[in-house]
Amino acid sequence: MDEIRRRKLKPWHGILFFLLIMAVFFTVCAYLQMHFGMYGLAATELIIFAMALAFAAVMRVPMHEIFPVRKPSLARIFGTLLLWVSAYITSMAAVGIIAYFFPAQVLGTNAALNSFIVSVPLAISFVIAAIMPAICEEAVHRGVILHCMLPLERKWLIVFVMGVIFGLFHADIWRFLPTAILGAMLSYIMIETENMIYPALFHCVNNAVPLLLMAALPDTTKTEQITAAGQMRMPLVTVAVYIILSAAVPYGIYFGSYLLKRKDRRREVFPKETRVRTVTVLTVLTVGLFMIGVVLFMAGILMDQELFRMIIRSMR
């Protein structure tokens, strides 16, 4: 990445490229998706991929530098998957909190998205919704835009900016925060590994898991869930469960990062000089999130009279 920095790619190059991507999306790609559904989405992915390749050619940056691909290691694969689980739980908690306050908007958006995805056979949907974004969108974000952001130098700032850009890329205010969380984690993985294999794996798994879970449902159940989703409310109990699950995230991120960064097998998981502080911080965050989730869970039961009566009857 130092070589690319010396070639003077600047953040404003990345911003201009992103604005160009969005202009093409709203003028061309939105039309394609509106009239051709999932096949229009496939065309969208190919268009933005071609734009990423064209950017590299125009800026005279070698493809192997802006789209680095190397042989992956098993430890980093496990680290990437652990970071995906952590980011996925966090994004689901964010969705739950937003849906609690804006149920019709969030659940309606999810219903429309699910309906869009299941409109074609599973194999085709898997290629278009999981494999193509892992290649095409990653070429745009972790390839072109991230490399333009490297002059910012501060890792946390690059990760934050990339998260915001990825959230904006999805052009949906109700999905902004969860997609920004995922975009930030994808960018962190790319910065640490300098290998597009890992964010591509993360992206593919993230899109494939909900797709396969949806496909596993019977067709009648699937239709009923999609239809009902836009009319549902988000119970506080459900939000609480997401937050309780997120209690595992601090340790998940720490161990995932450890696997990404580990170059020497003898390296300690918790270095002696920072062991007490690190374990203390992680434990406080874990216990804090768990307790917040438990409090909200109890409040949710008390607020939902039907659920409360059901629990009382089951205890008799």
C-alpha cells in the first residue's frame, strides 16, 4: 500500500469516484433494477466493476497493487469469519434498535429486499446476491476507494470514512448504520491483511447466510413472512436478545484481530504488558452489554402484557 500512496492517489480521487458511481447508479443502474429485477442487479455489479478497472487504468495504477490478491492463510480465514460474526451480530443489534422505533420503515424495507432476492431461482440469486458483490463491490470499495483514502494515515479514520461511504452506497437511510458497520469491518480487514481475498470472503458469507436461511423456508412460509414483515412491530424483547448476543462481540473482535495480525505462532494472545488492561476493558464491555440486554429483556416482558401472561401461565 505504500507504493500506491507514493503514486499520489488522494482522498478526493476516492470521493469523486464514489460520486460518479452513485450518479451512474441513480441514472442507469436503478432503471435496470426496476425493469429487470435481479438481472438488473447483476448488470449493476458488472458496471461498477468495470468502472473500478477503468479507474485503475486511467490513474495508471497496476492492477495487482490496487486489487492485491494473495494466497490466504488458515488463521486469517478464521479471523475474518470471527470478525464477520462479530460485525453481523452488531449490525443485527443496530437493525433491531432502529426497527423498534421505526418498525414499518425497517421491516418493510427488509420485506421488499427479501421479495426482490427470492424472485429468481436460488442458484442464480446466490451468484448475483453473494458472489458478485463480493467481487465487484469489493473492487470498488476495498480496491479503489480505500486505496485513495490511505493518505489519511490514521487507521481508525480510514475505517470510519470507509464505513460511512459503504453505508451511503446502499442508498437507504434505514440500512445506513448496519451497512456502515459492515463496511468499516471490511475496510479494517483489508488494511490489516492487504489481501482482497479476506474482505471478499467476508462479503460473500454475509450476503449468503441470510439468503440460504430464507431459501430453507417452505415457499408458503417464505411468502407469509415477507408479507407480514412490513406490518410487524419490533418487540423490545427481540431487541434485548440482539444486545445480549452482542455481549460476545468485544472478545470476538479482539480474537479475530489477533488472528489477522498473528505472524508468529508464539505470539501471546494477551501480551503481558497490556494483559490486565485489555482483559479488564473487554470484560467490562461484555458484562455491560449483557446487563443492558437483560434489563431490556425484563422490561420488554413487563411491557408486553400478552407475553407476560403467557409466561405466568407456563409457570403454573
